[in-house]
Amino acid sequence: MTGSTTGALLVLEDGRVFRGESYGATGETFGEAVFSTGMTGYQETLTDPSYHRQVVVMTAPHIGNTGVNDDDRESKRIWVAGYVVRDPARVPSNWQSVRSLDEELTEQGVVGISGIDTRALTRHLRERGAMRVGISSTETDPDALLQRVLAAGEMKGAELSDEVSTREAYVVPAVGEKRFTVAALDLGIKANTPRMMSERGIEVHVLPATSSLEEVNAVSPDGLFFSNGPGDPAATTGQVELLKGALAQGLPYFGICFGNQLFGRALGFGTYKLKYGHRGINQPVMDRTTNKVEVTAHNHGFAVDAPLEGSTRTEFGDATVSHVCLNDDVVEGLELRDDAGTLKSFSVQYHPEAAAGPHDAAYLFDRFVDLMESSVSRRSQSDLLNQRTEEEA
């Protein structure tokens, strides 16, 4: 390992202490301790804005083997508040690698710790739940660090999407012939999401998290998309009101992760904090519309509280649970249909953009295309009918 071998201290808010070695930047950091079960894709995890204010514990023992490159980033910076690994690679080995993970963490000021029993820490978080944590390579007194951990902010009640969102709108052009225009609200969007839409002929207008319905309508979208992102959905109100307005005017909607939770709240469902959340690229989910099981990428600590069976009547139509996690029956997707049973909007709790992996859920972008295609066709038929009525009158 190329970094410092200075001692480091990790203290959880319940007083549990782990001692190891400094990894990455020297200093002190605080956040919510969560664990990720992915065995690879650590660069995508680190640069996922959904991990803002979280200290990520990697359950895979060997991290950093493939180094860091400039192609696999999902945003312009590392967002995790801290990083916990057991055995960091001493020397990276990959044809794409341009620097070591340790060097990248140090350069971006991310404080981490290595050489601890991550299995014991993960089991502790599974039993006690996600909690606040502090990592320090400057403090040697656990009690002193614990006091600062207890003074740190909690994830519950935190509205964070504006902290990770773009400040200025930008456009990702369609690849080849343009078929549709989508307004994508950046709540912590990953780079591969608009890329996968553009590959399907969609011109993506990425808008700041604070955008209004008027600003959404200004791009004349065929569909509305809400991205993944950090924070407590119950603390987010502006985006929920925007979504309600969009649903009321019949705009097709697709949401992922945080976008699923906000969709649930717009439909009248509650949300709640999971004990330790779902994080990693190996989570099994069933698509109940096809009965197919897909392995999916997750990063969420909150979930939608909706009935798994039957439909719920909302002001916008009938809502049903479309996807379920096979590990614990957590809601992983929602659908909204009109009285004729036509799909109007949908969302999933996981990350279908395959960054990092797997590719099982890429079909959801095709489903969004089909949804917009049907909507445009219905509007065209309606306009034609209105035109004929006016002519006959």
C-alpha cells in the first residue's frame, strides 16, 4: 500500500470501537455507517452521489485491486464521507488503472481506515442497524471521538438532494435519431443514467433538484425522470409537489431509487427507514409483471410503505407494487395505471443503469421508451379527434 501507516480509530455511536490504519486522507470524518456487499465496482460506489454523508464499509475483504481510472466515475467527485476496508491492495493491477485507490482517496480528502475486521463491523450493523460513526487518524481517545460522533447530524430528516445536484441545467443529446425528450431531475444522478437513455434516442435535459414544474414544462418533455439521490424522502417536499403536478397533467414518469420513494409519497404512501438498508450489486428482485427474477444494484436506506397485494386507489389512478426484494419483501417498484389499466408511470427502488453492474434491469429504460411512445400516440389520436370535431362543427 502506498499510503500512510498511521494508526486510525473508528467509533460507532453506540460506543463500539475498532482500531486500524489510516487509509486515504489523514484527518477526521463523520457520517452514517452503512455496508456494501458488492465484490467489485468500488469506483462507481465511491462516486455515487447517493452515498453523500455516508461512511461505506466494504464487505469484500480485498479492495483497490484494479486501481482507479478516469472512465468509471459516476460523477465528478467522490461523495462518500468515509471509507472502511479490510485489506487494501498494495499495488493495483488493471490495464485501465491510472492511479491507486489510496492515492485517489488522499487527493480528494476522503478519510478512511483499513486493517479492521469488516466482517465483525458488518455483523454489528446488521444487528444494531445503520448508525452514526466517526473515523479519525488524528484522535487517539475513543471517548473524545464518540462525543463528536453523537454531535453529528443524523440521516433521518435530512434533505440532501440539493447538495449533490447540478447547479445548471445541461443536455445529453440523443444518439442517432432523436425520438423523445425527457426532463431528468438531478437528485444525485449517475452519469450512466442519461447515457443509457440517450442510447435509446432520448434527448435528456438534466435539471437542478430545485426546478419547478414550469421549468420542466419549458423543455416540452415527453417524459419526466427522477434520479437516485441521498437523504430522507419524508424531508423532501418540493420535488413531491412537482411530481404531483406532472402526474396531474398526464406526463409519463420513470423514477429510480430516491425517485421511487418520492413517487410513493406523491401517490399518498409513506416511507420509512430500513434497519441497515440495501447496498451492493447482488440484490435479488422479482418483477411481478413478468415473474422474472433479476440481480440488481442497490443503495438505499429508506423504503416505500405500500401494500404488497392488491391495488391502491390514488388521485392519479390505481397504484400497485410491481417489484419486491426477495430477501425481505421490501417494496422495490411501483406502477400507476388509469381506469382502463393502461400504464401511466412507474418506478423502481434499485439502480438499473448497470454502474457498476449487473445488466439485468436495462429493460426498464426500454419500458420507459414504450411508455412515452404510447403516450405520444394517444395524444396524437386525441389531437386528430379534436381537429375533426372542430371541422365538423
